[in-house]
Amino acid sequence: MQTTTPTGTLAFTVTWEAKPGEVPALTEIVRRFLPLARQESGTQLLTVQQDAADPGKFLFYEIFDDEAAFAAHQEMPHFRELILEQALPRLLKRERTRYTPL
């Protein structure tokens, strides 16, 4: 992962809520996805946490160098296969919030 100054970076929080019975599959998908996504040149940080009280809730925190890095991330084969094709159908809910540096 690269490090840059905060200027121009993009940060996102993404929350997932799993459909009943889908937590084990989603956990495995995330574990497969993370090392691949962390190797992307424009990814500064990508971490995922699971709600301690409700394991069906996941929180992603992502920081990208810029808009181009985020767009490239969404075009990666591992994003398309693991997130779009495998994970999203297993979710009840997905929300993304975009943040910019102060």
C-alpha cells in the first residue's frame, strides 16, 4: 500500500448486513478479497471489522489515493468476482458513505 498526504484522498465506510445463514460465506469471501485489494497500487488502507454483538454486520473502512484509484479498484477482477458476483447477492443491505479529508 502506498502512503500519500491526505490531500486528494478518498475515504469510504461501507456497511453490510448479511442475509440469514450467509455469515460464514461472507466471512470467507472477505478473507479472500482483502489481501488482493490491499495490493492495489492506489489503495492506502482497507480494513474490515465484524460487529461483536451481531456477526451479520460488517464494517469496511477504505482509503484510496484519488478518484482514479477508487475507479480502478471497482474494475479489478477480484472486486467484480468476489464482491459484485458472490457477496452482494448474500446481503440484505449495503450502504456506502464517502468522506474527504479536512
